[in-house]
Amino acid sequence: MIKARSLRAAAFAVGLLGAGSAAAIDLTVTHFGTGLYGVPFAVAKEKGWFKSEAKLDVTGFITSAGGGTTIRNALASDIPYGEVALPAAIAAIQQGVELTIVHGGVLSVADQVWITRKDDESIKKFSDLKGKKLGYSSPKSVTDILTSMMINANGLTGELERKSVGGVGAGLTALREGGVDMTYVTEPVWSKEKDNYRVGWWSTEIAPRVTQTVGIVRTEYLKKNPEVIKGIIAARRKGVEFIKSNPAEAAPIMAREYKISPEQARSAIDSVSSKGVYWSRGEFDYEGMEFMLKGLHLVKAIPEGPFDWNKVIDESFLPADLRSRK
């Protein structure tokens, strides 16, 4: 296995050195194919923008269920870059991993909807959760953070039972079987299931600005290969802008990569786009990152104390018009 990895790395290096050639590579994107984070990457791959902007022939995407696994996948790749969950990036940095955050990713939780059974009309506002069972994914997750903040803000502490249901599929099973009275679901699954359940509220009603993902790079690689990372950021930006201006064309591209119907893909794109900015072009939302940081403290995912964004974020790889700190 070690020999195979060495040969692959050597082939990659040769590819980069070839005049005008594009190196074949996979990029790491959390929840690619199941969450909407990866749609700009799918569009950029289809349109050939990774080749034109970064001289990379992106042939696929490395993904996982998120968290530290995605960080490890990214940093072990030929190009140690990935779009990963912000909580995972913060945790890795606090553990001493030498990585740099180079661009914003998803700036909203517009992909998360909280649902009940279709015949259950009892939960229509937050206070209706009294005496109910609320499903969330797992401890220290984004759904843990959001439900904890919602409970605190509405005086519901001790008034309901929260149950960790795991992934979306397991949550739907728990809801159908009466294990919980409400659970979460994410796009694009919601666009497939929306006729079968009733919406209680969207996560944006709890918190409109939450940075979910960021682009990270191993710091040592970044210093030696700045143009590659600038190219990836530029290609991803083109993908974001294309989704916004051409959703009808972006939907079938997403559908092919995600193996879903074009109608389901278009519904998911329209759903998150209707609630404000979802995909960052690369710019950072420091308010949204601070919200996530406070949430991580609340659920005790990371130690209390200040976190210096200036030490781990480098905006110099962004196009000048996207930089917020001069």
C-alpha cells in the first residue's frame, strides 16, 4: 500500500511538472453526494474549470460522513485540501494540526428542515415541543447546537426529551415508528420526501447565519503551492456563481453526480437559494463563524476560551473583491 501511494504521488508530481498538462486528482468534500456542500464542485468539474483555473483534472471526490474523518481524508490526499465542517476544522486546529483555513464554504443552515408526521398537527411553534420527543443527529453536531440554542431561547429546558437519531434515514424511521415526534432532514433528501411529511420549521428560523463548512489546506503544502489553491478557489467560485445564474442547467449536473432526479436536484437548489446566501463564493462570514464557535462551547464540543481566527485564516488566497480584511 505504501509503495502504491508513493507511485501515485510520484505520478502526480510528474503531472504537475508537465508543460500545460492537468494532473488527474480527487478533491475532498464533506458529505459529497448526500449534502449540498459539494454542488459547486460538481459544476466546476463538469465545466472544466478546475483544469482552466488550477491545471487539475478533477476526476472525482473523496467524501465521508463528516467530522474528523473528512479532515484526515483531506490532509492525506495528494492535494491536502478539502471543504470540511467548520467544527472539525476548529477541533483539528486545537489539537495542533497544522492547517490553514483559506475560504468560506456554506454560510447557512438553509438545507435543514424540521419535520413531523403528516397527520400530526400538534407541533407548529417552538413552544409546542413541551412534552414531546425531538430527534437530532448526534451529540456535538450542528443539529445538537441548533436544538440546544432553540431550547435555551424559548425557555424549554427540561420541558422535552431530545433523542440522538443518527443520520437522516434513521431519523425518518424513528419518526415513522413514533420514536420521536419531530426530527431533522436535509436537502436533497427533503425534496424527495416533502410530500410525505409536514414542515415544522427550517433551521434558518433558529439561526439565519451559521457557517457550516470552510476550505482548509495543510499549511506546509499551501506555502509551496499557492497557485494550485488559488485555482481551486477560483474554480469553486465559478461553480457557485453558475448555480445562482443558471439553476436550470446546474440541476442536471448535480443530478448526475448525486444520482438523483433533475427535478429533485432543482427543488433542492431552489429551496436553499430562496433563503439567502447559502454557498459562499469564497468570502468569510465571521459572524456566522462566531455563532458556530459559541454553539460548540455550548455543547462542550471544544474547550471554553477565545479562538483567534487571525492565526488560522489566510484571506490572501481569495480574489481581492472577496477579502474582508485588508
